[in-house]
Amino acid sequence: MKLYADAPGRRTRQLLVDLLVVLWFLAWVWIGFAVHDGTMALAGPGRQTDESASALAGQLRDAGGQLDDVPLVGDEVASPFDKAAEASDGIAAAGRSSVEAVEKLAVVLGLSIALIPILVVSAFHLPGRVRFVREASAGARFVNSSDDLDLFALRALAKQPMHVLAKVSDDPAGDWRRQDHRVVRRLAELELKDVGLRPRRLPG
């Protein structure tokens, strides 16, 4: 697999762009975690409410349990404590619900903040990189003979703009059919540059 071009200038540009993209990804991942952690701070009051209400409910039940043993009036005296404990349980449940809602919100916000910029850049950067790697890796296997040189020249005839072909020859297609080695080589060099291979690797 060929990840980068042979030409030093193009290879340097590819490396710099890839490095910038990686730094971009890492920066937005960090921002996503920061947003997640900042949002999770909003769950603090809900946790405190849950803990305090749960503790109060336990204390009320303990008190009701002790009063329940009082002869004759134990049940009546303990009943308000039991109801108050149930109310505290309700408050604790509300606190837990608010914590769960904040946790879900933190995950959604963190992922959204991180993924949207990453996906946008990936949509622009990755297709070109994948296309280059595919073309360069395939092309690297076809630079070993004159027949391979002819293949690249044919691709250049099919893909290169007319004004570029005109700089190679007044009749590039005719020269290619006549196997003019100078024209075939120059055409092949055009295509090899496009796929990221060094023209000087071609056979003489």
C-alpha cells in the first residue's frame, strides 16, 4: 500500500495535511469531552437531592419503626413518618431522574460537538486520500517494463486535458500509435505524476 507520493513536495504537502487533520480530530475530541464534563457538572444538584432525600427517608423510617412499638398508639404515631419517608423517596427519585437526563444530554452534546466537525472534514479529506492510495498502490505495480510505460501513456491520452497533451506533441495519439518512445515516455510521466509516482523510476 502506497500512502504518500514519491515527489518530495507533494509528499510533504500530504503529510502536513494529514497531520493537520489528525490534530483537528484530536482537538474536537478534546472539546467533546470538555463539553461532556461541563454538562455533567449540572447533575451535581440532582445527586445531592437524591442522596439527601434518600438519607432523610431512611431516618424517617427508622423513627417510624421505633414509634411503631409504642403500645396502643404506635401505628397512628408512626404513620406520618412513613408517609414523609415515601415523600422523601419521591424526591430522591426525581433527583435520580434529573441526573439520568443530564447524563444523556452530556453524551449527546459531547458526541455532537465532536463528531460534526470531524465528519465534515472527513467528508472532504478522506475520499481524496483513499482515491490517491488506491491509484498510487495500483500504479506502483505497473512501472517495470515498456509495456507498463505504454499503459500509463494510454491513460494520459484518455485523462489529460487537451492543452496539456498539446505541450507533449502536435499529434500525441498518432505518436503513441507509432510508438514514439519520447512521446510515450512524456505521456506516461504525466499520468505517473497524477498517481504520485516518480517519473524517474520509469525504464529508459
